[in-house]
Amino acid sequence: MPTVLDAVNAARIALCERLVRPHVRRTPTIDVDGADLRLAPGRLTLKLELLQHAGSFKARGAFANLLTRQVPQAGVVAASGGNHGAAVAYAAGKLGVAATIFVPRVSSPAKMQRIRECGAHLVIEGERYADALAASRAWAERTGALEVHAFDQDETMLGQGTIGLELSEQAPDIDTLLVAVGGGGLIAGIAAWYAGRIRVVGVEPAAAPTLTRALEAGRPVDAEAGGLAADSLAPRRVGERVFPIARAFVAGTVLVADEAIRQAQEALWRGLRVVAEPGGAAALSALLAGAYVPRPGERVAALVSGGNTTAVDFTR
């Protein structure tokens, strides 16, 4: 019987990349001196996925779902902390599909506004992602809409894995990639692409250690779900289909405090004039906080994965 490792792998990610390529951006990388970001001098590669459509990597998985699955007349429905919802709303709008997006009250105003701007029907439900997910599943059952899961879906992971394909072409000499973890679809897709060829390390808020707790328990388990990045990195548990990939190919995880994430946001702005949301800056925060310490000569990259924030306000 085929396993998720058969369904989500480098060959299938390459096929997915050709399918979604006309619809997503090939986001740039930038090599910086660590000193520019208040780190020890030395080369650091950043993959700027916050420049993707709808402000985050999630557009890749959204298009992968809508282009490979049969979409019913009722359209699609998604639950999200914000970024996945914005991405599904964007992809649905581009492909002429109706979309209903459920978000919890913890979702940021910037992400809610993105969803509305894309023309989707926005429903605010509950305090956390799990509440919005339950409401979205009830909607799908009632209307027949197609569920597009934020992370625990093969098509979602395949789409996110296209980041790994791009990065392997843009920065073929990196040894380690730091990736923020929420439900795990991003790190699972990327880790499936590399399949152990480099170290892929998960970075999680200490207030939302979903993958860390799962690796400790040997299976997905409920974890804390809070902190500064709760609108993007705080589901209650890592995905069931995500976990086997993470266990096989993720080198490990590190935990970071909210203050380290704030410092990473500030460092990106002061050093590069890059405005990242908390979840988008989390991977870099592992270096700033010393949660991940590179070995001498190790070539490290960090994924800056989202920029949907109200840190810059043009309404005044």
C-alpha cells in the first residue's frame, strides 16, 4: 500500500513545480553577511518567500490543490491562521473559483484584509486554528465545498516542496536550511525534496512546539498553541501525514522565545529593510538566539516565509 513517502517525494514535487510554475513567483535568495543582521560575520543565505503572491509560501500549496483536484460547483473552503486563507483566496480568485475562508480571532487584521481583497467570503470563528478548522469542516459537509487543508494534505506539501527545488538551484552549496514550523506542511514538503541531502532543521516558538512534541512522543500529539506567531505557527498538533516525512528527513527542531522572534523581525528591517511577520522571521531567530549554532564553515540558509503584517501602515 502506498505511503505518504511514496506520494510526497522529489519526483512528484518536480511534476508539481511544472504545473504551478505559471501561477507562482520564483522568489529570490539573497546572500548577506551575518554581521548585517547582528550575527557573527560570515555568509548567510535567505530565501525571501515573503515576496510570494498573497505574502507567503502558502500560494504554492493553494495552487497545487486547485490545479490537481476536482473542484465542485460549491467551490473551496479552507481554515487558516491567515496566510493559508489568503493564499487559497488568491488562487481561487485567479482561477475563477468560489472560496470561503474560516479564520480564528487570533488572525491578524492584515491577513483578514488580504483574504477580503481577494474576493473570498471570510468567516471569523473561535479563538484558535482548531476552532476555525472544525467550522470549515462543518461548512464542507453542509455545502459540498472542497476542503483545502493548510498543511496535512499531499497536494499542499507537494506545492510547498517546490521551494526546496528552487533553493537547490539557487543555492546548491548550502549545508543546512532553517524552516519555521506550524502544522508542518512547509518543512515536510521541503524535507521530502532534499531527502537527507542537506540538514533541514525546524524552528518552533517555545509557546507552540508541535513538531518537537511529536518527535519526542513518536507520533503527533497535542501541544501548547500560543505565542507571538500564533496566527501562523500554532495549530494544536503537527499533521498526521506530515509526521512520517518529518521523522524520516528533518534533522531536528529548535525552540525560540517570542523575544527572539521580535529581534529577528527588527534585524531584518534594520539590516535589509525586509518587513517580515513573526512567523516569517522565526527561522532566522534561531540564529540570533543561539538556538541553532552553525559549525565552523557550515553554509546555512534560512527561509523568510511570510510578510503579512501591519508593521508598515500606509493608511495614515
